[in-house]
Amino acid sequence: MGSFFAYRDSCPSIKNILILDSEGKRVAVKYYSDDWATNSAKLDFEKSLFTKTMKTNARTEAEIAMFDSNIVIYKFVQDLHFFVTGGDEENELILATVLQGLFDAISLILRNTVDKREVLENLDLILLCLDEIVDGGMILETDANHIVGKVASHNMDLDAPLSEQTITQAWATARDHLTKTLLK
């Protein structure tokens, strides 16, 4: 049993993945560490991180910053700011691979229209992406095609009768019908 925990401690781990909008507000966030015990501590961290990075030019490629004894890899696309946080002992390349896998998977799911509106309209799929990439801080997958394949298998047949759908699928179906009704 002890060797498992030693292995887990030596594995790279992610403390959080954040997707914020151009004003620093939450779009999709997942925390995997107890470093921020309360929701207000998480919001303070997000606000401080956004303020520190907002003037940088992280549009062409990912940037690296040390922030509150953490390594943060971040990238800005359209009106979204993507962040992956690890401890100060983590390998920046591994964190950058997680960020790139996340961004590429979201790009595939949203057919290259990566902006706040599209992410919010497909939030269930984006959150599934986060779950497929990291679980409890441990990195599971960084290949965008594998991530999208797993997300697609979770979100299979939305045309099935409501009685055969999961709750998530039923909500997605209801949301789609509502959206189509509102857009007419």
C-alpha cells in the first residue's frame, strides 16, 4: 500500500484548471487541491491571478508565471483565459501539455469557435473534458482526440426517448429544444 502513495506523491499533479472570461469572471473551473479551502479563497485566487496576467500577451503561445508559490501556465483565446496551476515543484512542460490538451479538445468540440458564448452553450461537454483530463489532481489524458472520444461516448444519443437518457443528456436535450424555440 505504501508504494502506491509514494508513487502518487511523485506523480505530477494539477491544483486547478480555470477558464475565465475577459473580465476575470468564472466560465468553468475545477479545483483539485485543498490550498483554497473556501469559495471566497478560490475567487480571490482567480481575481489575483487574472489581474497579474491580464496585461501579458499570452495569445500566440502559452506563458508561464510563478504565483503564490505555484506554477501557472496560461493562454488567452478570444474572450477566454485558460489557466493550469501546479505546485512550484511541478514540471512546466507537463502543465503546458495539460493546457494544450484542454485547449485542443475544446477546439475540437466547439469546431474551432472557442469563445465564451460557445463554451457556456456547451458547458456540460467542457466540464466532461476537464473530468477526462484530470481526476483528483492526477493527470489522466492529454491527447485531445482521446479526450473528445471519451466525452462523445458520455454524451451519446440525444435523440433517444427521454426515459432512456441520463439526467445530463435529458438536460442537454431540453436545453437544445429551448434554444431552438428561443431562436425562432
